[in-house]
Amino acid sequence: MSQFVWPVRVYYEDTDSGGVVYYANYLKFMERARTECLRTMGFEQDKLRKEQGVLFAVRSLQVDFRRPALFNDALEVSAEIHSQRRASLTFFQEIRRNGESDVLCRGHVRVACVDAHSFKPVPIPESVRSELTNVC
């Protein structure tokens, strides 16, 4: 499986009074990278809901905050499918400053495929499943 990388700039609104990224915003950065990863394969949440009747929703996550990101940093947020099950995906994600090797934040995010109306878990549609390992 290949790694997808999405650029993110840290804005003032992302930081606390000390200019450090507020911890919850790392989750937003990771969400953007997962969303854009799926988008590059042609899977948009609104289209999945309308055409397939499913959505991807975060089921669980584990995050390790290692170093702070700061105001105006250019970041690279990766998204890689670590494992795939019948009705869920687990992404491995890392956040680094652009061009640097040190990891600022790392996480495993499990997303469940759910019915768009009942929000109960359902199998990932085959048309989606077959494409998942091509990009992320």
C-alpha cells in the first residue's frame, strides 16, 4: 500500500496562546488527509452517501503527540491504510514539518463503514474495496 501525503499550513486559529498547535487540531489535519486520500480515488463522502448509501465514520483512534507544531509551520500529513476489514479500515498517519524527518504526531485511526440512514456498520462496497489499496 502506498502512502498519501497532504500539505497543511498551521494558521493562527490552529494554535493556543503560546503559538503551539492545539492538540485537537492534529485530528483535524489527519481527517483532511484521509478525506483527500479517498478523494484522489474518486470517493467523496457526499457521493458515497448518495450513490452507495454508506459513510465512513471514525470508530476509534490512538494518537501519540511527540513534538509540537507551531504557528505558520508547513506540515505534511500522511495517510496510509494499515489494515482493511470487511466493514472498517485502519489508517496509519504521521505529521511532519515539510521536508523534515522528525515525526510530530502519529496515529492509528479506525474508520467504520456505516449505513447512511441507520449508522449501523455495513460491509465496504466492493467497488470501493477494490480501489482502496491503489492510492492510500
